[in-house]
Amino acid sequence: MKQRSLRRRLLIGMGSAFVVILSIIYIGLWTYAKESANQSYDRLLKSAALSILERSFVSHGKPSVDIPYSAMETLGLAPNDRVFYRVFTVTGGTITGSDDLPLPDDYEPSSEPEFFDRSYSGEPMRFIVQARYLRGAGYSGWVVVELGQTRLARSELEFDLIQNGLGVATLITIVGLIFVWFGINKALHPLIGIEAELRQRDTTDLTPLKPQSPREVASLIGSINGFIERLRKSLDHSQTFIADVAHQTRTSLSTLQGQLELAREQDNLPEMRERISRVEDQTRRTIRLTNQLISHAMVIHRADNQVMQAVDLCQLAKDVLEQTLRDYMASKVEFEFSCVGEEEEDLTPIWGDPIAIREALRNLLHNAVQHGPEINHIELRVAADKGSVSVCVDDAGEGIPEDMRAAALERFRSLGERRANSGLGLSIVSAVAQTHGAELVLTQSPLGGLRVSMRFKKGADACVA
């Protein structure tokens, strides 16, 4: 996929904005230039028309005019333009000049000048008509002066104004784009610095990026640092998991190999069977260890990824218990399940990871079976109130002394010979509780063994015997 340049996109965006602004300036300049040119040369036409009207008079009972030289001299300020004129009365016809000059539509004589544009003699022209009311011996009425001038000088003035204005605007645009280019490079400099720092880093360097950056880039730096922190934790977990697997698996396999070698050296059949029985026990422990290592790694991985959804603890606990019953169908363990709430609406789903919670409950039930007597009674209870939902597992085993309960939550801690196992069961439960912000409590069970309760959300412990 072709990568897009942020610098290019910003420059194109700013350049487009400048083009739009330049277009608006051009339209404004064109309107201003046209009006300015008209105003400048309209003053000449008006001045010439007034000069002619001032020299109009009544002679022998009829209007007459003596066109002054100054009027033509004024119009001569536009030497390349041609000028047409006409002096006439409203009723008596043309006194002097071209009698075919056009008039405005519905023209009424007035002492105020009226300007209009028309084509005459094959050229676009600008006209003025202005009247004067004469009173004299034997005559009274309007005398009208009409002057027409070609637009050559006006067009030249318009072009000069537009050219000069656009030249200045274009120069400002070019200078502005240059400043925009430097501004974009300056604004993108922190990103270039981040790229250079990440490129030069060693693959094992997971320290956060330096926070010195503009406010707009600070959120990006925070996101990158957050990702680096999650990556560091994930890498630490992976390295710890690999080290634990290597150590525990090596120890377990070495023990298994030792038992097999001892069994091979036995000539006595009963002693050989005893050694093989120990090999079988060690094999089961190795399988259990492997499964719990995988389970522990999965719980930690899901905790890092925050795979959360609505979880019905009652239904989840029931499903786990049904699976456990199938696993220990041939044993003499009796299971009991209950799900209660102070009110019906208290048994609402919690927000959590169903797979991780399922793994925690499976380990609690397995521990209760493994560390209890052959004839055991295990209770799984879900209890809820308005502030919390608790899951409790009670067994009739030996329990754990109070001073050893904290150590029981550590990884690979086996408490005594009878508890010789992977030491990961309660560690997995502790990790799940920590991920969900739940309170994990180990106490004496009313059945005589251990009670493990996980309380989700805040509130009083609902697991009361």
C-alpha cells in the first residue's frame, strides 16, 4: 500500500487554501478595478458635460451651444479613446453632434448625470447624459448633452490595477507558502525526533520515550509509552514463564528419569512395581504441572489484553462444577452447589473474563479434591448482595495454617509432603483475583478444611457459613 506523506498532505491543504484565498482576492480586485476605472474616467465625462452645459444658451428664441475647447481637452486625457457627442432638446431634435447616439431606456431629462454602457460603432462604450433647463426670450425647456467614450483607457487601467494587485497577492502567497513549509517542518520535527529515537534503540531497550514534546504530540508519546509498558510486561511475563517452564519441567523430568532408572535396576518384582507406581505418580504430576503452567500463562496473557465481558457467575460456577464431577466420577467426593442473593436483582452479571474465572474455579475445586481426604465434602457457593458477588469453595481437608496462607499464594510453593504438587493452583487464583480487582481471602472452613473466597466488587463478604 502506498504511504501518504503527512508533510505533503499539509502542504497541499494549505496551498489549496491559499488558491481559494487568491481566487477571492482576484474577484475582489476585478470588481474594485472596474469600479475604480469607471469612477476615474466618469469624472472626465462629467466634467466635459458640465462644461458644455454651462456654454448652452437661448439665442433668437431657440437653444444654442458653444462647445468649449476645455471640454475636448479634458476628454483628451485618454488619447487613445474616441469620443462622440450630441447636444439636443427633448422636442426639437439634435442641436449639434451625432444624432444616432443611443439613450438609456425610458430616459427622462434630469440635471443629475446618468451613466450607462452600450455598444456603438462596433465598440463597447461608456456614455453620460445630463440635462440643463434653459429659460430665455421665446424659449424654455431642457437641453441635453450626451457624451460617449470608448473603453480603451478604462480597460488599460483595469488591467494595471488587477495586474499590480495580483502580483502583490501572488508574492504574498509564495512567501506564505514558504513560511508554511518551514512551519510544517518545524511542527513535524518532534515526530522526526521520535522516529530517530525509536530507530536507534536496541531491541531490548523498553524505556519510555522522553516527554519533552508539544502538547499536540504528548498524547501520541503517552500512547507509545503505554504500548512500550504493556510490551515490557508481556516480555517479562514471557521470560518468567519460559524460565519457570524450563526449571520445573527439567526438575520433573529428571525425577521421572531417576525413578525409571531405579525401576530398571530392581530384580524384585514387587519393588519394581512400587517403582513403576512412583513413576506413574510422577508422570501425573508432570502432566499436572504442564497443564497448570499453560493455564497460568494463559491467565497472565488475558490479564494483559483485558478480555472483559458480562459474566453470569452462577451459570459459570455450575458449568465448572459439572465438568469437575465428570473428572472425579469414580471418587468418593461429595459436591454441593448453591447460588443465593439477598434479592433477585443482586444476581446480576459482573464485568470480567469468563475464561480466566473458569480457570480459577477449576483450580480451586481440583485443589479441594487433591488436598482433602478420600471421603471428602466440597461446597461451591455463589452469594450476592447489592455491593458484591462472592464465590466460595469449602472442603473438609486439613486446611492451611494461618501463618502459611500468604505463602500458599506464591508460585511453586508446596506446603509439606502431602501437598507436593506444582504449587501453581492458588497462584493462578490469585492472579485472576488481582486482574478483576477482587478480594481473595483464605480462612478456616466450617467443614474443617480450607475456605477460599473471591469477592468481586466492594461490599461485605457474602460467604457466611
